[in-house]
Amino acid sequence: MNKPDKKDIRKEGAIGFMARNSIAANLLMIILIGGGIWTMFNIQKEVFPQFQLDFVEVSVNYPGAAPTEVEQGILLPVEEAIRGIQGIKEIVSTANEGSGQISIELVAGTDRMQAFQDIDQAVRRIQTFPDDIERPQVNLQSRQQDVMEIGIYGNVDVWTLRKLAERFRNGIAQRPPGDTGGNWKCS
């Protein structure tokens, strides 16, 4: 019964290499920690990151139509009309009973307004829509974020609070941009 010598057993893989070479393991650890600290101080940090949604939505109501009628009468003609427009990455269509929606994702870096206008014009040029549909709605998706929320309360009726809130909102809207004056009152 021969027992293998301890020298004959070789550990394989990354863990075995690190176990045999402690200097390499420590050097790798220092590089990773240093890179993490450097990234922590240099990465861009935002509470509300700015981005643009690169989507155009086309929605059409077709009262009383089945999903197959919506697909044949609305979705396929719209897809065909916008297929050649530059800057379109993906088209996703959804046929529901009585309506159809088409979500058009744009390629990053595409001029959003130009693509929106091209899609809108292409949809308006379609002459083969059924007679019963409502006018197609083409919308450029936008993201709005609230800057501030203010709660107003008091020992008065709701209509008085509403009037006060509207006066406050209008007063804030009339302030010039960049005005950070502290002694400001809503009249």
C-alpha cells in the first residue's frame, strides 16, 4: 500500500495557484481594493440621473374590433409604413380588443425629435386604415421628475387649503429661474 507523498499532490486551479503564491494573492487583493477606492471617489453619482427615453408610442382605437382585425387593419400597415425610417431599433406591437399599440425603440444617439416627426408623418400618410378607427396618436415618451412635494394642512376646510396650494404653486411658478431668496412669501 503506497501512500502518495505530500509533494506529489498538486493543487490545481486558481485557488491552488493562490495557495502556492501568497505574494500574487496579496498583490491581486491590493489592486482590487485600490481600484474600488479609486472608483468610489471618481464614479459619477446622481440621486436622479438624467436620461432620455428613446421610445415613440403609436396608439389607435378601433371600437368593436377583435384583436385580429386590429392587427390586420392597423398594426401591420403602421409597421410597414415605419419600417424604412432611420434610427429604429425595435418595434413591438400589441393588439387588444378595440385598440392597438406600437412601441418603437430608437437607436441610442438618434435625433429623437427627427425620428418622432418621421414616424408621425409616416403614420399620417397611411390611407388603408379602416373607416371606423379613431385618429392615431403618436407620442414621444418623456420622463418628468418632481422637484419638490409640499404638503399643506390646517384647521380649515379643503377648499381653503386648495386655494392656498394653488396660490403657492402659482407664486413659485412666477419666480425667476435661479432665485433662491429666502424671504419670499406667497400672496
